[in-house]
Amino acid sequence: MGAIPWLLIVAICFILIKSLLEFIRGTKAGWRMEMRDSRFSAELFYTLLIIYSTVIIGFGLIYFIISFHGIILVEGERLREVSILGSIIHSVYFSGTTMLTIGYGDITPIGIGRFIALIEALIGYILPTAFILRLVQSQQRSREK
């Protein structure tokens, strides 16, 4: 594998990690997420949507970049040649089903793709807990004021 795909993968991983850490810390480019005292928070909902979308697209791009150097996603238990656009769609679809822990089983990772899918599934499993903790912390802060 050449240097450029690895640099792209490192850059995508950096963006993913930075986004997740900013959410966990409660900071985003200098502003702190303050939430109103209500049962539904639009701010938290939009933050959740953006974080999930970022992670799904980021991992989809990682699968896509790695696929140039060997097929890592197998559809229907057979190797298929697909176009570039088809490969992007398959990669993002697989990333979404993995992140959201749906796992239909129609696309299966092989090789290094299994390890990457495992990391993504772990993030998808832990991320809702981080959101709940964030909600509880902000409600506690608003009550202390």
C-alpha cells in the first residue's frame, strides 16, 4: 500500500477522534454545549446526528480507501467487481449497518476489514452511553446554577 492511502486513513482517523473527543469534553470550537431543562433537546439531537454521520462516513471512506488494495467487503458470499461509485455506496452502507449495530450480513468484511468493523461496532455500541452521560451532566450543571 502506498503512502497516500495511509495518509488519508490517518487524516480521517484524526478527524473522527477529534470529533468524538470534542463531544465527550463538551466543547466545539470554543463554545460549550448548554442545554435547556427539557425532556427533548434539539441541540443534543442534532449533535447526535452529526456525530453518527461523521463516524459512518469516516469509516465508509476508510473501507473505500483500503478496498483499492484488495477487496475487504464481500457481498453475498462472493467477490464482486463494482464501479467506484458502487464501491463508495457499499462502503458507506456497510459502515452504517455496522455503526448502528444492525448487521444484516449481506456484506461481510474480510482481512483487515474485520478489525476495522470491530472498532466501528465498539464505537457504535459505546456512543449512546456517552450521549446519556452528557445529558445527565448538563442537567446537573443547570440545576446547580
